[in-house]
Amino acid sequence: MSNIKDRVMDLYPSRVNDYPEILKRKDPVIYSKDPAAGPLDAEQINFYQKNGYLLFERFFSEEEVRELRNELKRLWDANQDSDAKEVIREPESREIRSIFAVHRNSETYKQLSQNRRLTDIVKQILGSDVYIHQSRINYKKGFSGKEFYWHSDFETWHVEDGMPRMRALSCSITLEDNYHFNGPLMLIPGSHQYFISCVGKTPENHYQQSLRRQEYGVPDQDSLTLLVKKHGIDSLTGPAGSVVLFDCNLMHGSNSNITPLPRSNVFFVYNSVENKLVEPFSGQAPRPEFIASREQ
């Protein structure tokens, strides 16, 4: 793996300076040589190119959602007292925040991750076969679900996992109704065209803390302000069974949930098979497989 990394230039340096930078994206957004070859039409392709995301309301039927929600509850109940590394707790309590590697540990979610209706769209955007880089459930229970601060996933995947290029995307599937008031996904449309180089040297085994509350790889407030002034913020609401696909470098986050209404989603991160992980650009050991798969 060292020999591979020696041939890979770090196009997106981050956490190496004591000042932030805004760098222009050096990679395509749509990779397919024939963007029309797939389920997405020209209008959807152009929207994703410009804004970095697509929303499909009621992508899954009510019956499908019921099955997925039953599995959501089963995993919640089964992991209440679990010390498994895949189970992440809230920063100030023992309540479950996330469960990782659900495409490996749940047959229901494994089949969901391989759903052709999803993967055909993903392949159209990324222009190749894909594999699951990461999967997880994010539980945001009523009254107690905590926020996920603004971040670009790619910044972390690049620095801590060794993902060389912006050729991946996230798929968020809503398993409960997402309203504007119960902590839905917020996106800065168009922010995927810029890379925010963050400040601070990554601590060893940073993932043990960052999965509960991220403090490194967090964009500075001035850069966020510039992006929001230029592009605004879109709040992604919709009924259970909706799907959001968004570019790996799109700036996003979500508020805490102080309402009685839960907001739980399942996430799959699809990476191109042509974008294999190399050694982390932080120079540290790779994060564990349950967070960043190196198996395709």
C-alpha cells in the first residue's frame, strides 16, 4: 500500500496548516462518459452537477418502510447493552447515536444496499461499479437526539481513510418522516465545488471521539459563512421512505432534535471501485474496517 500512496498526490491537503483555505474542486461531479445512460434524466443530472444532491420523495413504499423500520427497532433493542465497536453512543449519555456496518450485520440492510433502483443511479453518477465504503444507522430520538455539526465527509475520508479523489456519494434513506423541526439533513447546495482545508493535527485514534462529537476536520466559521452567503442552505424534509443522494464533498449537518418526533435514517456510502483507498493522508494508521472498508 505504501508504494501506491507514493504515486498518489495529495490534491486536497487538510489539517496541515494553522490557517484554513478554500480550494477549488479538481475532480468531476458526474463521472459517466454517457450521463444519459441510466435512470436519471438530463434535468436530474444537471441539478446534481450544480447542487450536489438529489431528493427522491417516497422512493420506497410504505410496506418496504415498515420492514426497514422493524429492523431499525430490532437493532436498537439488540444493542442497548452492547459494547460492540460498531455501536456509537451519544457524547453525554449511553443512548445509541449510530450503528455502523449495518450492510454486513443485517441481512435486511445488506439487501437494501444492493437495491438495483439505488445502485443503477449511483453507477450513473460515479461512472463505474461501486462498493460500500461505509454504512450506518443514525438514530435521532425524540427530545434527546444530538446534532451533527457541519462537515464535508470527503475531508475525513481523505485525511483519515486515504480516499484519494472525490468519486463517492452518500445515500440517506429516511425511516421516519423528516420535518423542518426534528433535525433533518441540511445541505449547502453548490458547496461540493469547494474543498475546505481545515485546521488542526489529527489525534491518534481520532475516530473514537469524532463519531460521538467531531472536533477535527470541522470547517471554520468564516468559510462556512462565505459558502452560505453564496449558496444558502437547503433543508431536506420528506416522508419516510424518501432518499437523498449527495456528493461526498457537499457540506452538510443537522440540528439536534428537541421534538417528540424521532428522525432516524440509514446511510450507505458508495465509492467507485476506481477510487481505492490508499494510506491515510494524515500519515496515521487507517481507521477500522467497520468505519472505512478496504474490501471491495
